[in-house]
Amino acid sequence: TSLRKDLYPKYIKNSQNTLVRKDQPNRKMNKRQIGISLWLCPKPSSQIHETLSSLSTGLVSICSESSRVEPHITITSGLAINSHADVRTVLESAIAALGHEIRLHVKLTSLELQAKNHYFKKLFLRVEKSRNLVSFSTILRELYVELPTLKNEAEAKYSAQDWARDEFDPHVSLLYT
């Protein structure tokens, strides 16, 4: 897995000059927190990494307004992080959530092109929403996105489950444009 700061801001200041989520303006973020995304990345030396990297590089060479993408599936975004120690905690939780098998099997199902303007998801490979992938994403979403803002374990669990059902859309972007 790999962590990377969001390139697209998820938080804005409201009329009271408080940081709030764009998609849920009633949910506040601590001013010291950083919103990051958790990525699931193939090993750099693997065949799938080499193939996806080459494909992304080739597409960027013919699409001048695009940028190359490191091969990854975004597990969840908007994780509330206060320090580098929190990053280690998130990674340790991700390993624990995977259990004894550190590998998560992923099935690519289709190549898709979005007609609408969506920077992170213009040309992508759809990923099957397997039970293990959804479970993994839901656990991390509950712990590091929902619980820090809702402060209630039951609400955080249900909110993460709703997100997994309604919003989680696993994919591998081939270019950003």
C-alpha cells in the first residue's frame, strides 16, 4: 500500500471560517489534520505494475493535457491525519485489516472512458468490488474517516458501510486529465 496527499481538495472553509468537507458541509476537520488517500499499489517490480506504468506513460505521450499516474486503487480518501506517526498507524491498521494474507486479489473487469469532466477518473480500468476489497476499504474508512468526525463507533460503522455500498468505486486510473 502507499499513501499520498489528495491532489483535489476535499475540504473548504465555510461562512464561519471552519474547515468542512465539500460533500458533507456539516462535518468538520481539525485545522491541524491533513486529508490523505490510502492507495493499494502493485509491487514496483511486478508485471502488472510494469504493464500499467507503460500504458499510462504511452497515453500521456498522446494526450498533452494529461499526467502520468502511478498504478493504484484508491482504497479510501479523506483520512484525517495529524502527524507522521498517524501515517504509520494507518499502515499498520491496513496490514491488520488484511489479516494473515498480505495480498489482496484484484480483478480488472473493463476499460472505461468518462465523458464528463472528472480529473481523477477519465480513462480507467474498472475493478471488481469483491467482498474482501469492500471489507478492507470499509474498515479503514470507518477508522480513519468516519470515526474521527462522527466520534460515535456505531454511527461511524454505518456511515462507512453506506459509503462502501453507495460511493466506493474501485478502479485503476490510466491518466489524469
